[in-house]
Amino acid sequence: MIGLNLLLSVLISLGAVWGALALYYQLPLSMPWLALGLALWAGLAIFALVHLWRKSLLQGGLIYLALHAVLLVWWNSLTPSNQHVWEADVAQMTSGQVEGDQVTLFNVRNFDWHSETDYTPHWETRQYDLSKLKSVDMLTSHWGMDAIAHVLVSFGFDDHQFVTFSVEIRKKQGQEFDEIAGFFKHYELSILATDERDAVAVRPNIRGEDTFLYRIDMPEHIRRQLFLSYIEQANQLIDEPRFYNTVTVNCTTLVFGMMQHISGGLPLDSRLLLTGYLPSYIDELDGLTQGFDLAQLRSAGRITERSKQARNSENYSKIIRQGVPGW
């Protein structure tokens, strides 16, 4: 019986910690009222644990189940919205219109970044010809640990145009990114189409990240479907906003879902979460440029210094790809 009590106590404690974090990130209260709300939740969880040990296992368990059920009713009532005051870099949402091979993208971001907080906004409408779509590149940008990176996908066209899609958190004004908050409906999801001199260059040039570019070996029809899938997902977010999630809905898992829908048969792997190691996952699927090992592709694809040298050059996309296998 003691073993069962211990097991249930651990489960209640874990549930209580999850509940406390959910309340912390979602209760629309400021201090000290937020602290009071968290203290009340903790007190109720302790009350359930005391009953579990001093009175009966069933009574303590039922008390906490009732508390957690109320919490879940509130939690499930939280819905994403596009109606907030957003940070300027995610103030607009990309959408697209497709007519045969002709694609029009609205709100393509092309900011001039002077610093992390100082930039000149430009939102543009651009046209692309799908019959000229010739390449797909994946970029991974690291800001600390090797295992963690932001992943971007860039499409290249025969007319020398490139457009980069980035899955981003849509921060409200004043918000900062917090990995833990990303588990608790703290951010809405955004898919942005950008100029490479924006979403790619800002990472090594302004944020000091280490950025790598890999040419993806992808059949023409899959390449086209992936491009159209980004547009479909972006359009859907305008009508049906979604929450970002650090694990289940992020810059990698969303793309994985699109590719699984297009081609199927992709294995689940821890590297879909440890995004810094994603190139090795794709390499094992023969998805990178053939004839080179991963170390060679990584070394040749490190664009950090080339990006800084190119800065706002009109030939930025060409310069960062110099020496990249497959280019």
C-alpha cells in the first residue's frame, strides 16, 4: 500500500508542477496576485496529498483528480488568436495565391536589420514561377548548444530569386522567447516567407549565430509540393491560428509533418527534436548532396563568415553559397 501511495504522490506532484507552470504562463494576473494564485494551487495540491496519506488513498486521489479536471477545463478553453498587438517583426502574416505555375506571396518580410532591436521594416508582395523552381536548401542556425538550432528552408528559382520560409513564434509586444513557456500556449505560431537577406542574414550578422547551409537532394515534384505546402499552411494559419509548442509544433516538426504528408515513410527520430543534429538525419535518408560525407558538407556549408562579408549585397544569396556542394 505504501508503494501505491508513493506512486500516486509522485503522479500528483508532477501534475501539480505542470498545473503551476500552466497557471504561471497563462493567468492574466500581475504580481502579487499571480503569486497568490500559484500559492492557492499549491495549497490545494498539498491538501490532496495530506488526505492521501492521512485518510485514504481513494479520497486523496479523487480530490486531486477533481482539481486537475477543473484546471483542464480552463486549459482547454484557451484558444489561439491573431488579434493581439504583435512585435513588429511578426506583425504581418505571409499568405499566398496560386494560379497554375504562378504564385503570389503577400507580406514577404525583407527588413533591413541594423541591430537586434533596430530595423527598417519592409513587407513586400512577390511573384514566383513554379516552373522555374530548381532548388531547396536547408539552413541550421546555432546560438549556443550544438544540439539546438533554428531550421529554415530556402527555395531557389532559375530567375535568381530565393525565398526563405521560417516557422517562428509570433511574439506579442514585450514578450521574449522562453523554451519552457513554449510548452504552455504562450506563443502563437507564424510561418513567414522572407528574403534571404532578412531571415538568413540576421542570424549570423546581427545575432551572432553560427549558420550552415545544405543543398537538399529532392525530386522536382516533391520540391514543388513542399513549396505549395508551405503556402497552404501559411494560409491556414490566417483562418485557423495555432499555438507554437517547443516539441510538437516547431520549426522542424511542422516541416516533418508536411514531408510525411507529401512522401510518407519518414522515420521518427530524436534528431527531429535535437534540431542541431537534423543534417545527420537527412544525410542517413540520402537527402543531402551525394558524393560528400557529412563533415565535408558541414564545413563547406558554414556560411557564417560569408554572410557577414556579403551583408546587404544584392548578390547575397550567391555569395553565401560559394563552395557549397550542389550549388
